[in-house]
Amino acid sequence: MAGTVLILAATGPLACLFWTAHLLNPALGPVFTQTGSWIAWLALVVLGVITVAVLAKTWGHRARQSAEAAR
């Protein structure tokens, strides 16, 4: 449970920074630094896929530990 909370607590602010384009250099131009641009959507999709993968790994590890403890 704590691992899930920590993962989501880190993902939320990072997603906000990506969406508002505060992580990219303004010198890249308005295409990359506008709120909600295509690069922001792409970053959010990649962040979402990574988050789901990490959560799946965390939950799988917890399930394996529970199964081993039950033996």
C-alpha cells in the first residue's frame, strides 16, 4: 500500500509539470512549451505507461511474497 501511495505521489506532480510545460526549455519554441501541446500529451502517455508498469511490478512482488508466506 505504501509503495502505491509513493508512486502516485511522485507521478502526480511530475504529470502536472509536464502538462504545464515547466520541464522543457522555453527556447525550444511555442510548439514544445505550450500547455497541453502534443509533446505534453506524449509525455503524459509515457509517464502513464511507466507508472502502470511500476505499479504492476510492485503488486506482483507483493502477491508473490504473500503466496510464499502462506506456504
